Amino acid sequence: MRALLESVRAAGRTALTAPEGRVIAEAYGIAVPDEELAADVDQAVAAAARIGGPVVLKIVSPDILHKTEAGGVVVGVEGAAEVRAAFHRIVANARAYDAGARVTGVQVQELLPAGREVIVGAVTDPAFGKVVAFGLGGVLVEVLRDVTFRLAPVSVDEALSMLGSVRSAEVLRGVRGQAGVDRRAVAELIRRVSELVADFPEIGEVDLNPVIATDRGAVAADIRVILAERPQPARRTYTREEILASMRRLMQPRAVAVIGASQEPGKIGNSVMRNLLDGGFAGEIHPVNPRAGDILGRKAYPSIADVPGEVDVAVFAVPARSVAAALEEAGRKGVPNAVLIPSGFAETGEHALQAEIVAIAERHGVRLLGPNIYGYYSTWQDLCATFCTPYDVKGPVALTSQSGGIGMAILGFARTTRTGVSAIVGLGNKADLDEDDLLTWFGEDPHTQCVAMHLEDLKDGRAFVAAARATVPKKPVVVLKAGRTAAGARAAGSHTGALAGDDAVYDDILRQAGVIRAPGLNDMLEYARALPVLPTPRGDNVVIITGAGGSGVLLSDAVTDNGLSLMEIPPDLDEAFRRFIPPFGAAGNPVDITGGEPPSTYEATIRLGLADPRVHALVLGYWHTVVTPPAAFAELTARVVAEFRERGVAKPVVASLAGDVEVEEACRYLFERGVVAYPYTTEMPVAVLGAKYRWARAAGLLGGGP
């Protein structure tokens, strides 16, 4: 294997020929059809006669990757005359397709029996490294795009989960009397391909397409292997202990210095100082400015080297061109963390300037947050190290953003909804500190119960996955991944590479890590706000109780859309519900109590749902009437839920309120008392409940796993 790959590279090629691909297949136990390379037409006739029966002829050229597009494949050829004609035709087609292409010969291959065509492949993802893929194969693979991805290498069990993750999963099990595929054989093939690319990082892309899967096994009819470009230098990594040590001093500092502190209102250095002072930070605050003796009542120092004692965090509020020199001084002093607010680095094309500060930081052991950020908030420390508006509502939610604008949207949402936060952190260019560092810290932080992150990319996807897997069993991690379509234009040399160029890799691997992916900014913020409020469900049975039939239908749709299970109401429970609803109402699920019922009907049915241990979660649909005003509904619901929780019965309860503006206040009242409620929407409360269920499964609290 090593000699083969080195010889291909030495020849100036990146693509292996089909016979070279066969060498790899044999080395890794990948089943392939009987085949032979024919250098001329007479050899092709002889090979076809030896193989016997119908054969497939394929052009062999290191310069033609997509043989079908070049007219270089003929299927079902039988007899010497047909073989001769097909040989000459595909060689002529190849010449017409690319006159300069080197033609090694024609591959004569056994025609495999009919089966299900699937694709097994692997690709080198910019964020996650080696990733293995599986999906429906053949010529329609890039049209149907029914493919799923996992980090390589995978176990057979992980590979089996891939067979169930594609939309065509039922087809693989067998439909309309057709036998299903040998799932174990396909999974083993996926495992071997994942092992191949893990063993040989110089392999960039692999395609087994099509793989003919039957109930008797799986055979790769075509193999394409493409070498990767030379690997980039590895980024510096830190141990978990090193990350936690530096993050502890960043998030729980005893002394903060502001480099570029200013007495002048309107300057960033002035705003940072004011926020630190006005926020009530109890540690030491040291302004650094060579031209000032006193700033906002605090002694100013000409250099950070002159600051007495240890400094845990240096906040930089100086122009980009001044950062390197000041960072060098901070490094010599032993400051462990630098918060770089200035812009003017890689985001504006100044990559060399950013590389310079990274090199300085690595030389002195300084961790960098930023540059190009708004700063950060660590509310439980009363720390507001930012030039933006302060925020001091302490709570269980940690929020991060790669964008300053998104960071301010987070701030506004938190203020409007009174969401208590443990931290809000800007990441900007992520020259050093990134999401996996923060996630490692927040996973251990006792003040944080839920982590929500806006990101545009991941510098080290595998480090993030490792941090997520360590955190998810303890608390939910919500991610808003921006740029879902931007990567789709990436050029690729294989079907797998083309498919991996879109958002599917992020989607599947974040799910594999147990992360809850939010479809939009508001969803991310609502999930973060609501998940700490909801108790963890203990089973799958969801019951809808509604005062409006229309809402019940929409809520049912939302339950299905979010992968939840409407409980099949057993006869005794159905009869119990019927005792509380009018004859023209409807039991079953949803339980429709109708809109004209008094508060007592809502209360009785909610009590029944909470009391029955077979019911695991309640979805309430309220319709504003004079008979049961919004405030009355909110009061009785909160009171009953609180009563049951005091008795040890804590089930997730979400509510959708339809009505006049009074329902807005009713929702606020409910949210503050542990019932996740939203006005004017049937989708959001159920989406939040679905997110809670996804986390519970990923955390191993419900079964199913990520």
C-alpha cells in the first residue's frame, strides 16, 4: 500500500487507476468483481472469454475520473464481436472527451447480478478530517443526495446506524417483495473504508460507487481513490487540564488590565473600563496607557510590565498594529489570557499580522480570545469586559458567537426575555481560543446548565466533537451553524467529495456528537432559554390537551415533525379524559376539551395527564375565551405543575397560547414558573420539547443514543 501510493505521487498523479484501486481493495478485504486489464482489443476478447458471460468494459485512464461522463463504460457485452466493438467505441469516446488523456487500457469486468446500488466513500473534510460516507448510489447519487456521514474510523455498530440514517433506509430493508440487503456486509464494507483512510491520511477521497448490495453480500463494482494535497501544519493543541487552567483564569479572574484604557468617552478603552467598574467586578482593574496617570479614578500604568502583581486577563483596546508589541510585553509578564477586541487582522486580509500575534502568544504561553470581538461577559463574576452594553442577569445559559452582530442579538434577546446567563463570549477570528476550549470549560462550570453557540466554521472539528461528547451527558449543547450552503461550490474529484461539499457533514457529525442543531438564530436562543426550564422526560409518550381543534391538528403535526411520539391513549385513560370533556369534545390524542370550557376542565385534564405515569410529556393548546381568560389559564397551569413537582412528578410541559395580546403576559408568567409557553405559535413550544428529547437521547437518559 505504501509503495503504491508513493509511486502514484512520484508519477505526478493524484488519481489512482482502477487496477491500482483493486490493489487497495484486496489489501483491505473489499470484495470486487473478477476483472482484468486489457492493453489491446485482443487481450480484451481473451479476458472476456476467461471471465465468461456478459461483462462490463471500462476505460482506464489516470486523466479521466468520471468514466461514465466520458462515454467510457459499456455494460452487458457478450461475445468476441461485441467486445471488439465496445473496446474501440470507448477508446474513441475517451479520445473525444479528452484528446490528451493517457489511456492505459480497458478494464474487462464481471457483470454483477442485479442488486441495490449504494455508495460507500470517504473524504477529507476541512473541519473534521477523515469522514466516511454511505448512501444510495449509482448515477443518481448526486441528484438524490441521500447520503450520511460519520467521523472515520467507525465501528460496525456505527456503520449499521448509517444504514438507518438515510432517507431510503426502508428500501435497504426490502420493499414490494424484494429482499433486503445484507446489512452486516454493507456495514463491514463501510468500516473497512473508514479504516483505510484513517490508516493512510494521504488518501483524500475514496469512492466505491456503485456497490452492488444484495441479500448475500456487497461487492464494489467501481473504485476511485484520490490522493490529498500535502497536509497543512498541525495547529497547536492543549490538554484538557491546560485548557481548564487557562479558562479558569479567563472566566474567574482576580486581576484584569485594560491595555489602551482611555479617559475619553466614546473610546473603546473608556467603554471597557466603565463596564468593568460599573459592573461591580470585585477584582483588581488596572488601566494601561503611557500618556495617562489616572483613568476613571484608577492609577494608570505606562506598560503592563509596570502593573504590580499577577494579571489574569489583559483586554486589548489598541489599534491592530499596536497589538504585537503590547502582547510581547504581556507575554514576558506571564499574563495567561489576552482578549483582543481590535479588528484589522485576518478578516481584512491581514493574515501575516494575525500569524505574528499567534506566534508571539504561543512563544509566551498566552491564550488569545479574538481578535475582532466585542469582548466577553462572565456574569457570576460581575465581569463585563466589553465595549457594548452591560448585562448582569445571572443564570444557567452560556452563549457564544463568532460574530459581533450576532453577539448583540444575543444580548438583546437575553434582556427582552430576562434570560439568565452565566457568560456571553465573542470569538471573532478564533486565532487561538475557539469553541472546543469554551465548551470544555462550560462543561465543567457549575453555573452553566446549557451551552448555545453560533459558529460559521470549526477550526478543529474533532476537538469540538470530543468536547461535545464530554459535555452532552451533563448538559445540552445547542449549535447554530451559519453558512449552510456556502461550501457547496467546493471542487471535488469524486462523488463523495461533491456530496461532502455541502452542509451534510456538519449536520450528521454534530448529531453524532449529541449536539442539538438549531435551524435559525431565534431557535438557538429559544432552545437555550427553555432547555434549562424543562425537566428531562422519562419516556416517549406525548399527550396533547387543547381547547381548540385547529391548534390540536397543528400541534400534532409539530410533534411528528420534531420526531416525537403521540401516545396511543389506552382505554382506561381515554375513559378518564372523557369524564371531564363535553360530549361534542374529543378524547384520543389530541384531547380536545373544546373552547367553551371553564378553567376547571383545563385543570382536571392537566392533572390527569400529570398523574398518569404512562404519560411522559404534555403539550397544551390554549384558546383565549372570556370563559377561561389567559391569566386564569396561566395561573391554574403553573399551580398544578408546581404541585406535582413538589410531589416528585416532574414532566416537561409546553404550551401554545392563541388569543389577544393578554396571552403574551400569560406566557411570561408560565415561563417564569417552569412551563415553556409561547404566544401565536404552535411550532416553537413543540420544537423546544423536541430539542429536550434529542438531548435526553444523546445523553443516554432515554435510550436510542446520538
